[in-house]
Amino acid sequence: MTNAILELKEFTVRDAIFAIGTNATDCHPLIGVYMLEAHARGTKLIVADPRRTELAKHADIWLRHRPGTDVALLNGMMHVILTESLMDRDFIAARTENFDALRETVLAYPPERASAITHVPADKIAAAARMFARAENAATYYTMGITQHVTGVDNVLSVSNLALLTGNLGKPKAGVNPLRGQNNVQGACDMGALPNVFPAYQPVTDDKIREKFEKAWGVPLSGKPGLTIPDVLHGLEHGSVKALFIFGENPMRSDPDINHVKHCMENVDFSPLKEARFIVVQDLFLTETAEIADVVLPGASFAEKDGTFSNTERRVQRVRQAVAPVGKPDWLILTELMRAMGTKADYAGPEAVFDEMRTLAPSYAGISYARLEQGGIPWPCPNESHPGTPILHVGKCNRGPGLFCAVDFKPPAENPDESYPLILTTGRVAAHYHTGTMTRRCWGLDAAHPEESLEIHPEDAARLGIAHDDPIRVTTRRGTLTTKANVTTRVPVGTTFISFHFSETPGNILTNSAADPISKTPEYKVCAVRVERARA
Amino acid sequence: MNMSTFVVANPRKCIACKSCEIACAVAHLKTTVATAGAVDAPFQPRLCLVQTPLAAMPVQCRQCEDAPCAAICPARAITRRDGAVVVDTDRCFGCKSCMLACPFGAMDMAAAGGEAPDAAAPAKARTVAHKCDLCAGRPGGPACVEACPALAFVVVRPDELQKTVADRRRAAAMPPA
């Protein structure tokens, strides 16, 4: 997030919240509550979501766009802002570059054309654009509804374009605000758990940066970016990847097209290298992925961890061990592995690891365990007297001028046809977290939401002879599962929805692994599906 | 006037997270939530989260003054106790008349003693009327109210209800500004 979560407490009648591709009331319930509270105080609430989420029900304007048409929707809104002169001319002149290219692209998306692509009425697109642009401050929040598309990067750039166009960057109650899906996924990225960067997003391809890390760690380092997850699977399938260390991740349920994932992981059929394949899984429980591993190591739960979490607003916070780990602390397992592989790794504890990291990661340099005793600190925090940075891009953007990146609409990778006539989109429910490794094992959470169902619109259900709660078969080009029909107007005509929480009916057996060419994030949010009544 | 207290939720605030259902089931367990799974305790909340196309809110007993469930009960198992309409599960024989009578759909049936840890073979347990008891005896008051992250619940006490009504009457009597 460029901005801070608690700004939502400060929104007034003059401000606007734009939630696009985020089911915040289910997936980020507290942030969802803050949004509804702001709305109750008179803050304008615009929601763009194909599904009638709880947040959408309360919106002043709900844009029910067709899954995968975010760029067209946002370009349509920007068209209205440009043609009605609602943009922030001063901000554009002083703080941005490449505006002419944006204008040229966006002018090709009058609301009528955007409407034809998105299926949102043109006057609603225009009304949303006016509401957003006329607000004193307007903040955009998004999650996987924006990123999990073959156009995920384009979608994010469009959100950024809208913020730049209206001067909603570098000030409170504004910004481009991805809500991260895990308590510490921001921290994992910050620490360089990405293929192309060292901690604090320092590129592995930069010789000076690499030298700095080689000197600190006492080992030679590769200047070649590593593999993305789809490339890892491809490598497994073709023998160029021989070992995996999977740490707190359950790709046998969380990756798209599980049948293919399983094929790659097991590499059963045509495998001269089968013996060479080696998979280690470290997790809390024997997950579906751990079941096919050669070695399983015990992970530590949040209550057993000592260290820090960096949350969605970049706030670094201490987590303190409440109970001793059943096995060993994660950091100890990792350092023992490092030593076994001949690397020096003698740390007194998590604080020593953190202190080494902050000498190498400039945005964490000023954050110490002692300071964190007084409360969390949002990075960048370059030195110990720096208070931290709750809002990014104040005065000027990190790169200098804010760059408009004009993007055109591109359709999803797989669209409905005669054989697979409906759209399937996926997401989460409030009671469950990710692949259910933890929540399906919690008595209350699992009982509150014990089984999967497919949301399908009454018109589609009627045409297929399906009644509420009927057993149904759901099939894509990649896999099939049997579940119950949840006949509801929560989804629009032609679109169905399933989660990925239930191992016995794994939604990701259906999803498409087609991915964004840059981020390699798969298109979990759109694929083509066939639904039929199953024999009871 | 002797009116009962009741709990009601505000659909303008509810996010449909079901925390109330879980908190309710936990509050009535005779064991802890940590062991409920191990002893396979049945999940028996006394309120029900309802999602409609327009909104969501949990629905539970209004503790009616002239409670239809009590009036219709042939076993006289449903009575008013300390301001709440409660079921005497020993007297109840599971005829379900109360389910038919309740205009809110707030009455349910559940395994008698299902909330106890040694509820061996709940399938064999008697099925009896099951409803909100306002968490009588719970120090923190109704568990649903306490658990709701959206602060969507209101405990409507007779004095507050009368004060609200009095305020509205005053407002209604005021000439428009």
C-alpha cells in the first residue's frame, strides 16, 4: 500500500473509496468494516466487482464488470475524467510524465465502448468517474481481482494511471493500495523471496548490489534472476529443476491446474530423472503437498514464532513467541541446513538475523528490535532517527516523475465457448484461509463453512435444470469436480464462482495456469467452465 | 412496563463473517473451543447468519413478550426466565410446534446435551428446541455482541428502548427548523 490502513478512520463526506477487485468484507474483514464505517459517515463508496459482495451491497455505485475487463473499465472512467476536464492539471504538470500517451490511449475508450466490453452501463462508468475525480481525496484499494489475470500488470498500471490523473498520490486518504493476502507476504517480498531481487528489492542483476551481498554473506552469488513458479513447474517436468524446498506453501491446492502441478511434482510417467527428484516441505501439517514430499520438516505456527511480520501497509511489527515450537524454530532449521551445506550461519537468534539484514536492506536500516518495542514502523526507514514512511511518493515519486503507462484492453486467456459456456472466477470465503491447512482444522471455522458450493445465477441454473443445493459436476479443460449448486444472484448471469479452500473439491483443479507475461501471476480469476447436474 | 431485553443486528454494518455463529456455539460449549474438535462436539449456534441479495445479518430470537413459541408449546417447556424466553430441554419432546410458530424463524432443533464434552453418540441424543438464551450467566453478556468485528449488534434493554422512543417522540413533536 502507498498509504496507511487507519486512514480509513479519517475519511469524510468529501472523500471517496474505490474498491476494485477486492472482496474486503470477506477477505480483509477489518479493513472491510473500516470501509463500511467510512461509508456510514458519508464517504463515497465505489465498488467494482463481478460479484455482489457484502461491500458491493453497500456501495454508492457498484460496477458489476465482466471478469477480466478491468483495463477497459478504468480506461472508460479516465475517458470521462479527461473529456469532462476533471483531472488534476497541476499534479499532472508538476509530478508526472508521459501524459500525452495516456491521453491518446484512453480517448479510444469512450464509456459506450467500455460498456460494450465490461457490460457495465455507460452512465454508471461516467458516474463512478465523476464521483472519484470530484472527491477531495480518493483512495483505490485492490487485491487479487486486479492481479490474478493475464493482464495483472496492466490492471495495476491502470489503477496507478487513475491515481496520477486525479492527483491522488503522495497524500493522505489516497494512493494505490493493494491489500496483501497474508499477514507477512509483504515481508516475504521485502526479504527478497522473489526470483529477481535481494532483500529490499535490490536487483540481482546489479553488479554493485551483488558485490555488497557477496561481501556480507561470504559466498559468490548468481547475477541471473531465478525462476518464477510456472518456470519451476516446467523445469520439474523437463528435468532442469531437480529439488524443491517448499516452505509454508501448498501448491498442490493453491496453484492453478492442480492436475498439471501434480504431474510435474510427481513426474511419474516419463521420468528418467525420477530418482533425482527431491522435494522438501516444511509446514504445520501434512498438507497435500507434504504428502508427496521426500522429507517433511515441522513448521512453526504464528504462536511459536519469534521475529517480525511486515504487513500490507509496510509496517514492520514484532511477533513474540507465545508457546515453544513443537519442532524447532524455522530460522534454526534454515541455519542448520545452511551449515550442512557448508555456509557459515551462526546467529544468536531472530534479532541477529534481522540486524544483519538491515545492514544490507536500506529501507529497513533504521528499524531495530529496540525501536519496535515502541510499536510498528512502516518502511522506508533509512536510519534510526527516521520515523518511518506511512505514505509513499510524497512530494515526488520514488522514481522521480510519476510515469503514466498507457495500456489497451486485452481479453482473458480463456473465454466461454460452446463446450465451456460459462465463466468461472475464484476467491475466498470469510471463514477460511487459503488452502484450509489451518482453518479446516479449526472446529468453529470449519463448522461455520464446512463445504464447497459453486455460485451460479438463477437464470443459468434454470436453463441447466439445476436447483439450489443440487449436486453438480463442474468441468474445465483441465479438470472436474463435484460439488453443490449455490443458486444466487451474488454472481451475474454467465459467471460462476468457487473457492479454493476445500481439499475434497479443490477449486484449482479447474483454474487456468495462463499467466501475466511479466509478473507470471496466473489467471485464477477467469476461465471457461461447463456445469451440469450430477447424478445423486 | 416489564419488557424483555433482546439482541438484534444491524444489516448496514454486518459483513457476514459468521464470527457471531462461532462465538455463540463456543459460548454454549460445556468444553473449551480448543478441545471441541477433539471431542467432535456438534456445532450448534443459536443464531443464524442470513445473506440476501440486498444485505446480510444474523437472525435470532426477539424474546417476544407474548412469545408464540411458548404459547404453542404443548409441553409448557418454553417459559420466560430472567427476561429471556428459555427452553426447558428436559420437558421438550421435540414436536417442532415452536419452529412453526416463530415468525422470525429463530427457533431451531438441536441435540440435547450436544454442547457437553461427553456427548457420546450425538446421533442418539434427543432432539430438542434450541434458541438464543441471551447467554444467561455469561459474565461478558451475549457472546455474539462481543465477537462481532463490525459492532453490528445491539443489546436492546427496555430502559434504552423506552429512552429511544421518548427521544423520537420529542423529535416528532418538534416543528421543522
